[in-house]
Amino acid sequence: MKHTLLATTALVTMTGAAAAELSISMTARIGLQTTEGTAATTLDQNATFNKISAAALTALNALELVYDGSAAATTSGADTGSVSTDLSATASAAADLLEIDAIIRNIQSTVVGDSVETVVKSKDLATANAIRAAMVTNSHAATAVVKDSTDSVNRVRVSFSGSGTTDGGIEFGASMRADHSAAAATGAGTAGSQYISGAFGKISMGDLGGADKDATGHLAGVGLTGLGDHNEIQYQGKLHNLGYQYSVAGLTFGYSQNTAVKTGSNSAMGLSWSGDMGGLAVTAAAGQSKVGTATQTTFSTSISSGGLTVKAITSSNDNGTTAKVDEVSAVRSASAKAYVAPVAAANNADLDSAGLSVSYAMDAMTVTAFTMTESMTGKADADFSGVGMSYDMGGVALKVGVVDNNDQQLVDFGLSFSF
């Protein structure tokens, strides 16, 4: 429940304008969040290992020559006793992986001999990481123990909005938000947008989401803070600054794009229908966005009856084929200062998401649960689920949430204020 902190109505005397309204509202929250720690891990010795190309092996050996202190070594990169050419699923392959991890650590922390330029070092690191990713699956590096932690969570947001209607019936408006942050302290605002609407539809500009997200939305979330917002789809269409929407007979069509993108594509479309079917309030929606060569398609359906709302959503982001390690080669000049390892192709693995949420409102109390699975090519599925409760006390809501963050527990509780 939101209360208007300040509302004024100003009559504009210029021709063609009627009344305009300005309103200011504020939300805030205070609470605590507990994050489950993780135990120390070692390298997974049961990982599946793949073979890499001879060219990639040459690049690894050359990287080792540069970053292990042998900067004056020969240009052939023939460090024959280093990384094995037999990268099959054997015990020796795990030892090879440990050595590659050591090479990566050396690149991250060591510059040998004469200084290697930062840009070259970054390329070397990207190449080594890409080769490592190509040679091993279902593995992880050793990690240190992380203890459970409990932290305070608090925030203040002030929203400003204005709206009006001309004598001709054209509606117009704008909104912006100031957050409890360093930027807000200087008077800067975020999430500003503007619109005009009429029989022709609605045209929006500013800080917009993609039209696919506007149509299909997210699952219901839980908790005071959202606890990672794993109920939400990872939409690729972001930072759009121009949108159009038209509604008729329960059907809404939307289009948006980022006009700052001058090459390639960054646009989205959405289509939704809402209506009554045998006493059930039903909404069905579809959306699609194109960013570069990636295409994301999303579908959602929600059904409401009384205080019960059920929503299902599925989304597939086709980023193209999973990246493989390019046929790279090691190049080194006679001066031993211009070593360059070409960067391997970026990993643009496909991402599929599917989930379901259920909410039930009983007077002032709402109970919500959700589940979401994310599947990325080349990686194990990630599963998220959560349950939470919100109790509205009139301007103040008590919120509690518990989320399973892919086998890590997150818990928060506290009060949410609306003014």
C-alpha cells in the first residue's frame, strides 16, 4: 500500500492543456539477511577431461615460458615437459589441469622480465581461461571456506511522477526515482521516463525495460530484499530508451529498442492478452528480443481466482553455438617484449529458464512460493526455489523470505515502509 506524500494539482492556462498532477511517494525498508557459508573445496578429480588442439597446447606452453620466469626461452614454445598432449579422462589429466591453473595464477599476479603491457596480459589471461574451459567440464577450482554471515539491509527510495491530460484527450506524464545512494545524495535521479498516449497508442522514452519483459514479466518473488531475485528471468533486452505500446480488447502489443546501438540489433517485441475465462482471470503473453546475433524468446501464463494466483514462465536465449577454443598460435618477437597470445572466442552458451510461482492472499497476509531452473549449455543446471510471507499492517509490511540459491540458503526478514 502506497500513500501519497505530496500531491498538487496545477491548472495550466496555455491553450490545449487542462490539468496536471505532481505526486511524490517514498518507500523504505529495514531488516536483516543471513547468507549460508560454503565449505572449503578441492579440485574435482572426477571431472570429465577433453582433448585440446595442438595449437592450443603450443599456446599454453608458450604462456608458461613467459610467466614462469623463462622469458628468455626460445620462440618455439617447445616446453616439452610441461602440459601433456594426452588430455583424456585419466589421472594424469587432473595433474595437467592443476598446472594450467598455476599458469593462470602466474598470469594474474606476475609480470616477468621487462613489463608486459596490461592489454597483452589481459589477452593472455583470457586465452588461458578459455583453453581451460574447453579441456574440462563439471569441475571447479579449490576454494577457501566461507562462513555464514548476517548483514543489515536498509534502503530509501523517493519516486516523483507527474501526469496530465490535454483538452484534446492526449495523456502525458513522466517519472523518476532517487535512491538512498551516493548518486542520490548529489541530487541525481535514476529510472527516469516520459510518455504520451492517446488513440494512437503509448509512446515512451527514457529508462525502459524491453517490450518482451513488459509483456511476459517475472515470477512472484519472496522476502524483504528479493534474496537474489532468482524468481526473475534474465532478459537480455535492457537499457532500451524508446518504446511503443498499443492495447485493444484485452490485447496489448509492445515494441522497444535501444537507439544508442548503431550497428547490429537491440530490440524487443511483446504480445499479451488478458481476459476472463469461466470466472478465472487469465493472462497469456509472448515476447522476443534480438541483441546482436542472440535471440531470446519468452512465454508466460498466469491464472487468478479469488486470492490465488499461479504463474508459469519459460524462456530460451539462443546465443548461438557454444564457443570452442580457436586454433591459436604463440607469437614472440626476438626482443622478447612483444609476446601475444590471441584471445579465444567468447563463450556464448545458450540459456534456458523455466519456473512456476504460486501466491495466495488472505486478508492482510500473502504467502508466496516459487521454483526456477536455469540450464546453460556446458554447465550443470542451477535450481532456485523460495517461500515467503508478507503481512500488511497499513503502511508497514512485515516480510520474511527463505530461498534455496542452488543449494545455498538465503534468509531475510524485516519491515517495508510506504509513504
